[in-house]
Amino acid sequence: MSAPYQVELEVFEGPLDLLLHLIRKHELDIFEIPISFITERYLSYLETMRALNLDVAGEYLLMAATLAHLKSRELLPTPEAEPGDEAADEGGDPRQELIRRLLEYQKYKQAGALLGERPVLGRNVWVRSALPDPAALGEPTLAEVSVFKLIEALQSVLARAQVNLAHDVVVDRVSIADQIHELCDRLELESSFTFESCFAISEAPDELSLRNRVVATFLALLEMTRLRMIRLHQPAGSPSIYITRAAADLDAALRSFHAEEYSG
């Protein structure tokens, strides 16, 4: 049996980014966060990340403990404050500190996004000739998909197949390398295909094999994205995430993957 395959993702920006993603997805008021609801959704994400052997940093676990603490405080009865009771005044709404951190993080995240949208020419690249015609630059590329959306798409696939990832996969019947080769072969034939179509639910003979195939395929997609072999994107208004070829030479990218695998 091979050792567990651990994946560390630079695209995870931290627990506050995940909380903001959940707030936007469920259209919640950031000033009136339902702690019980958001805690359940947050823990669900962590469980999926752990089941997929994704590296869950300590800051994610710390936020989970903070949410659980806030949830427990909300369940406790609030004593009536008496006039002049300084201890009661200091208590206040236990969500305030979390809301303050979220608002501050959101402010800097939006500022960073606005800076990122500015054209590279004239910002940190200068040319001697005149600026090119914006129309000649072509259409802007589709926005990249966040890992949170990938996890949501995977949860949707698992829900339809009624697969539970809570148990450890003991039998290593499908390797990450096998799935990468399979996806590369498909990229040679198809220019683009959906994220959901990568998971051959009907081909697995039993739930253990299905669980193993789903995990191996998901990790293979993440590894191929890290190696810039593929690009994951979601067109505006489309519920599906699409996978397209990014590397001109997939064979060279595969050699790079195997070199890292053997050196590791």
C-alpha cells in the first residue's frame, strides 16, 4: 500500500477567505452572520478537504474552534445587564470581532482585485512604442475557478452518486499518476470537457473503488493545475466548470511530474 498523497495548495488564502465565500454563496448579511449555520458549512468544507488529503493548515482549525466557541456562547442564556455593569458592557455581541476581521479582510481583498484588474502595461511594464489598440488584445480570459468552487462541484458529484468520503481508502487501486495519464489522453482528443465528466461513477464496481477513483481524479486535477498542464474556468452564467489544455507539450509536463514524484 502506498503512502497517502498529500497536497498543499497555494490558492487557499485562509479561513477568512472561505468564510467570505460561504457568506457570498448563501447571500448572508455579513453584519448578521448566523453562527450555527455558517459553522456547519465551514466544518463540512474541512471534512471534505481532509477526506481528499488536502493540507488543512492550523489557521483553518483555529477558525473552526473560534466558530464553535461563538456557537456555544449563542446557545447560553444571556443574563440581563444591570445599569453600570461593566462586565456586561464588555461582553456585547460575540460576533463583533469576527465581523470586524471579515470586513477588514474583504476591504483589502477587493482592493487587491481592483489592482489586479489594472492593465500590466503602464503599471509595472513599460514599452517605448505607443500602447497597443485595446481591440487588438482580444477578449479577456475567463476568470480562474477558486478551490472552494472545485470542492463544491465535487460535493455535488458525490451527493448525486451518494458516496461518503468519511472513511479511509485502504486499497490503492487507482493512482494519481494513472489518472493524470488518463486525463492527458482525453485532452489529446477533446479540446474542453466539464469537471463533472471526469468522474466515471458508473465504471466503479463498488463504493470503495468509487471512493478511491474520485479522490485520485480530484487530486490529479489539482496536480495538473499546479503544473500548468490544464486550466479550470467557469464561463459567466454557466453552472459547469470546464477543463482545457494549458500546456503546449503535455509529454514534457508529464516528465516534469514524474521527476518530482521520484525526487519526492
